Amino acid sequence: MILERLPVEDAEADEHLIREAEKIAVALGRMFPGLCEVVLHDLRDPEHAIRAIENNLSGRRVGDSTTELGLARIEDPDYPSVIQNYPNQFPDGRPAKSTSIGLKNAAGEYIAALCLNLDVSVLSPVTLALSNLVATHTEHREQPLETLRDRTARELRRAVEEHAAERAATPRSLSREDKKALVRQLQRDGYFDSRDAAQTIADLLGVSRATVYNYAK
């Protein structure tokens, strides 16, 4: 079936829109070679709808018919314009993740569909490898053994002042127990790993360096 003939101006506008969409299809497919098939369907001629197919993974050809989604859009202008990340399958059985984007003309009619079919089977080994790469030992999951950023004097001062502000106090006016709790928290957070941290904390709290170490025990 070929859609009803349109006035020349409208037909030219529709053709221009599809030519622009064809550029997008080609660019997307070439960005993900061997991984994502991109197909542009011309819904004006559903029996010969495939206008472009880039990074061909399904074995279809230009001029092949449209899919069920294409037919659904032709029949119903209110059909969803974007159907994203739905499960699919290539003819040889490989799993795919697909997204279909319907394109309407100025009259609100679907005239094209841009479809992306991601070969999930290619990603499965990669996913497993990445999972193994980022895995950590469970025995150290609750409390990190170290922090991978520098504990600067500015950060230390901010942490002490925020702790005091939460108690409506200044660092020096904190009670002995609050100071002890703060020092122990700073130790857990790794601030004692930086040089001169104990002296900086002592100056902020108005106590001696020895007292800071005593609080940290």
C-alpha cells in the first residue's frame, strides 16, 4: 500500500524530512560499528519501506517492507512516537535492545521511523569483564581502607567548623565529649593521614596536640 498522493509542496517537504533523517541514520550507525544497527523506514510506502540501513545486523536490505511498529503508526497517528529500550531479537536469535522513533510531517502524519537495534550479545562478555574489574572484597565493604583524595587543611577546617555549627557552637566552645567525638570522626575519615593534621586540629579546638592524640585513642 502507498499512502494517498499529497500536493507537490507537501510531498517535497516530506521527502526533505526523510532525507535529513537518513543523514542521522547513517551517522548513528557509523558511530557504533558492529554494535548497533540503524534503520530508516519510509512509511509512505510500507511494502518497500527501508530507506537506509546502516551497520546491517539483521540481514535486511534497502527496499524491504516495514515492521509491525511501522504499520501501527500508519494506522494510528496517535501511536506513541518513541518506544524505547524494548527487547527484540535478530533473525539468527541474538538478543537485541531496540528503540523506535516515529517522525511526523507538518500535518501530523507518521511518514518515517528511525529504529536502533543494539546487539546485546556483544555487550554481555564486556559487562561481565567490567563487573569483575570493579568488584571489591566484601570484607572491606563497610569501611574503606583509604580515601583517594588529599585531606587539605582547608577541608579539615571546614569539617571541624561544620561539626561545631551543627551543635550551635564554635570549635573551641565544644564540650570535651564533643571534641573527643569530633577527633575520632576525623580519624575515621582519614584526616590524620595528612601532614600536621593533629596540630591543625589542636589549634582549631584550642587544645594541645597531645590532647588530640589522646582523644583519638
